[in-house]
Amino acid sequence: MANLSDRYTELGITIGGGGGGGGFIWNETPGNSPTRAELAGERVYDFEQGASQTLVGWVKVPSSYSAGNQISMTIGFAVASAGIDKVKMNTTATRIATGAAVTDVTNQHASTAADTTLNGTQNALNFSVLDLTDGSGEINSVAVAPGNLIKVELTRSAPAGTEDTNDIRLIPSVTEVTFS
């Protein structure tokens, strides 16, 4: 079985340097992932309201990354209803050190305020930035280093108050990780 770096090369994914973007490998988990769909000829993942769905992504920290810099994920998404939508998503980032088991969940960081509200316009390409590290560029008070893997779990959160109950479609082709 090829290692993750070889898989990135095989898939043609380029990892960005400090201040740049990093490609993601998205994993689907049978029975738990959002539904794969098409929108304007692009593959999207449809996070349905009220469903317990999680999409898992992986990115390798580039060799040019400097410890302490913020790591964020910019996601592209679309919503299907009229007007302005507010949808909550939860992001959990897990730092996996070189040589550690990929199942090690010791060092996790939930997105700021646990849930991030995504505001989007109907049938438009919308973007939102989700923090993967805390303010000091760490995951659960542990420094991130070049060569580490970051596992990101993106989950739709239940609405509370003013959030809409509409589906949200994640667009992987315009989603990237930034190391700044």
C-alpha cells in the first residue's frame, strides 16, 4: 500500500508552502458521509439537515511551514433555498505526528466556538474560513510541525434559533488549507 505522500502525487495534489494552500484528500465513510452529488458539473457533498454526516479530509503540513503560524481551511459551499442562509458546521482538526497512529485522537482542536455559522446566498459559490488551529498555531496546545498530518472532520450541526434547515453542499474542488 502506498503512503499518503505517494497518494498525493498519484492524484496530482500539490501541497502549498507557508502562506500557500494545501490540497486535501477527502475520505468517504459508508453510512456516515454526506451524499455525493453533482452541481454545475462539479462533485459536491450534500450535508442534509438533521442527518448525522461527517466528511473526513487529510492534508500534510508542508516542509516550509513555520511552527506557530495559523492553519485555516477555506471551504466553498452552496445552499439551495431563497435568500440568505445560516448553516452551522463543526470542524475538528486532529494533529497526527510523524510515526504516530492515524487513530490517535489525543491532539484535537474543535473550530472556534465549536460551531461556525456559514452565511450563503442561494445557488451561489460562497466561501468561509474555518480555523484548524488555535490563536497560537497549535492544536490542543501542541505545536504543529512540518510533515505532520492534519485530519479534519467536517460535520453539520443542528440548527439553534435563526439557522436554516436547508441542505448545504460542500464543493471540494474549491476547498483548501492555508498555512499562514
